[in-house]
Amino acid sequence: MNKRKMYFHMITASLIRRRSRMLVALLSIAIGAAILSGLVTIYYDVPRQMGAQFRNYGANMIFTPSDGSFTSADIEQGKSYIDSADIVGVTPYRYESVRIRELPVMAAGTDMQQAKLTSPYWSVEGEFPSAPGQMLLGANLAEQFRLGAGDTETVSFTPESDGGEVVADNMLDLTITGVLETGGPEEDYVYLWLSDLESLTGQSGKVDLAELSISANSEKLNQYADTISGSVPAVSARLVKRVTESETTVLTKLQALVLLVTVVVLALTMICVATTMTAVVAERRKEIGLRKAIGASNAGIIKEFMGEGMLLGAVGGIIGSILGFIFAQQVSINVFSSSISFIPLLVPITILVSVAVTGISCLLPIRSATQIDPALVLKGE
Amino acid sequence: MSLLELKNIYKIYGDLHALDDVNLKVEKGEWLSIMGPSGSGKSTMMNIIGCMDKPTKGEVLLDGVDISRENAKNLTAIRRDKIGLIFQQFHLVSYLTAIENVMLAQYYHSVPDEKEALEALDRVGLADRAKHLPSQLSGGEQQRVCVARALINYPEIILADEPTGNLDDANEKIVVDLFHKLHNDGTTLIVVTHDPEVAEVAQRTVFLRNGKLHKETINENFTGEIKFDK
């Protein structure tokens, strides 16, 4: 057995054969490392998770025409400047005044599937229209006309006349698949497929507004908006400030909180490890005295105790990485209702941080170990 | 030249003279016992001879070199290279096996050698207990491991502090017999003891009282033969 082998044998034997004592230190390091790695995982995953949460509050960008109106092609062009992975939904809207039972109502022609994505907060009693020929009726209109899901109603539109001629109404029979409840102005609208509205009005291609839901931070959103406004002349891209700003504020506060908790946990781990190691040194005073009596130098004592501490730190870091991921996963599932992505780089970082934290925590106890008098191993001490 | 020479040694703590003008010579290969009541200065003398303390005044010559003015680092090196220690309470590392405890002394001295450590355990009759932890050994066996550890680096002096103080009669005999063997092999032995029967088997016994060398007796009947029997 060479000297290095004996050294590793001694530090591992000390940890394994004295496991009841070292378990306390290992547990505190593992818990510290678990919380650290878990919180850092959450810290990096929170923007994604929160972004997904905020998408529930609706669109965070709006395309309006720079001059009058724009077309679906303009929206597609604007969309091309956004990273497709960031796009949650893009919903065009065209508004026209139509009539139901001779009473004027506002109709919004849209892509119903996309509307579902950009307005996830919409509550529909019944079904979302899945194909043209179907419509969604605002709750106020449903009450006014005493209509509900499953009813069919005729929607009419009077085309503009040239020179005062009487023009016949365009009419379309549409099936109501659901009643829309939002608690907002949407309840006064009737929502139909854009293609139905176009056939009703006899005009196609025109769009008044597009709502976009994009999964990105405010900085990136601003970049997208600037690029699109500058590159697509017909489109003016704006951010929905109340959504993007509250998202940024909440994220900043949440990340600061996670950072603060991480620092506190690190400090607590260091205190815990330092306390345990102090107890270990006190418990092993005679052993340290013996080692010094039979020829161990102070450097040798430091090397041995630091080795034990770092080995503990490494093992604690490995256990902590695993527990940390489980912890982060549980937090994510319970708070955000979605699973978290594993960050492989976090494993070596957690181990290194654990080793470093344990090493720093061991400094004072080890210093006191070097001051132990070897003479204490003699009788009477 | 004596292997060890204490010249006018004083150790003073405030008003207390733990050692008061002590002069002592130990020849190479000699077996010396140190006796005295509690508080007589035995432990202080052990600490100084064992390079674990320094005298307030006086010279300690080991192999002709004054070690009384050496710094802690050099004293550690001298202790490691020239002195083998045996303790009353054995002081084995609880999580290392018997052979690993012996190799620990080699580790600090030079290079651990399992074969040599096993031979040392064999000399104390414990080769078959090499892989046992101290908790699995009797008190006598633990003390024999301690002896094996003390002799593994071929020290100039073996310093034993109440080596039989925690042993029953049978184990006391085994340890004293081991001292006979070591002495016959040419090892210098300094044994501090309360037990007159253990002291009497040495070649020479010095008595300490109130920090002074009170008297000295020579064992006229010393032959080096093993005849310790209680």
C-alpha cells in the first residue's frame, strides 16, 4: 500500500466506519446541496414556467394596421420575424357590424383554434367552434336573444351600396356551439370563423387586428416588436404592457427571492457543517493528539481532515443533486403543474459548490485540530 | 556518549516547579524505569523526553543534539524518526484495523508497508488478529498492537507511559515479556510506571519526588532473561 492509497483508505474508513457521526454532516450537506440545486433549477426554469403561466392571461403582443387595415399576408410576414419556438398563438380579428334578428351586433371573424391559444382565459359553455358554419355567442347576446349552444341562428349583413341603391342583405345560418363568458366586452360579441365573415361581407383578405401570444421575456418581446414594426410597413407591433410588465416584475421578484433563499441555505449549510466538524474534531481530540504524537505534522492533519470534509462534500453533492432535482420537480408540478427540465451541468456545479462550501466550513474546526497538544494522549490528561 | 542526556532540567509553571534541576543519562540499549507518586513530575519528564514539551531551562541531548530549543515542527520530526510511544490507554485509531494502526506510524514516518506491519504484529503474537478493529480486541491485544506500532519504525527509544496500567496480570506479563524481547534486540526502553513489579524488571529505576530525582536503584539481578511472574 503506497502513501496515497493509505491516505484515501484512512479518509474513507473514517467516514464509513464512523458513519453514525458523519451521517449528520453528510445529511446537512446533502440537504443543503439539494435545496441549492433545486432552487437553481427552479431559478433557471421559472422564466419558462412563469411565461407559460402568463400566457394564460392572454396575448402579450398586438399587430395593428399602420394605416387603415392589413392583410393575412402582412401577419404572416410579421410572424416570420419571431422564433417559431416562441410562438404560442397568432389570432387575426376582423370586426364588422352584423345583424341578428334585425338587431345590430358586433361580429368578430377570427381563427377559432388560434383564439383558443391566445385567449386561454375564455370560458365557453358548450364547445369551441371547430369548423366554419359554427359560431360562439357572447353571454350577453345569448341572454338577450335567449339562445344557447346547439341553436342555429341567421346572421345578416348589409353590404355597402354605391349611390344609395337598395342592396339585398347577405345572410348565413350559423350553429351556436358555445356561449362565451369572460366578464369583459367579449360577451357583447359574436365570434365566427374569418372565412364565414368574409363570405358574409363579400370582402376577403382584410384584417383589423392580430393578437399574438409569445413565450419570451420583455426584452426579447421589445426586440421582436421593433423588428416587425420596422420591417413590415403595414403592421404596427405593440406589446400589451399590463401583461409583459407584470410578467417581468413577478419574475424579477421571484428570482430575487430564490437567490436570497439560496444564499441563506448556503449559509445555514456552512454553519451546520462547521458545527458538526467542530464536534467531530472535539470528539477526535485524542486521535488527533495520537496522530501528532506519532509524527503527524500540522499539514498532515489539515490534509486528512480537509480530505474527509471534501469527500463528504462530494458525496453530499452527488446525493444533493439527485434530491435537488426531485425537489425541483415536485415544486414545479405542485406550483406550475408542469415538469421541470433537467440541467446536466448543474450536477458537477452542485458537487463543486458542496466541496467548496464544506472545505470553507472545515477551515475553523481544522485550525483548532492543529492546535491540539500531542501530550494529551499521555496519562493524566 | 549517552543516547539521551537531561542536563539541569527545569520545568516551571508559575510558582510550581514540575521538574527541578533534573539530571539523567540513558545509555543506548538500556532499560530504564521511572517511578514516583502522582504529581512527582513523571508526565512532565515523559513529555520532554518524548519531544512533546520543552523545558523552561536546561538541555536535552538526544544522540548528542540539544532538542530543548527545537521548534514544534522539528520536534514532530524527531518524535516521528527517533521515538516510539506506548500509552496506558493504548490510543488506537478506532476505525482502523490492527494492521492499519501499525501502518499509520509508517505512513507518517516513510511509506506504509503491509508486509512489514504484519511482521511487527507477528512479533507481538497478533498476526492472526491483523484485520480486527480495536473494538474487537482485548485490552492486552490492543496494548500489543500499540507496542507493534511503537517499534515498526525502529526508533532509538521506546517510551512507555504506564504500559500495564490498564491490563490484567496475564496481559501485563505478556507486555513485560515483549519488553524483554525488545531489550534483547537492543532497543532502548524508558518505562514510566506506578507498579514496582514492572519497574523492578528494568536494569535501572529512577524515583522522582516533587520534581527532583529522589533516588536511583540498579537491578543487580538483571540478566535480560524473561522471568517476570506475578
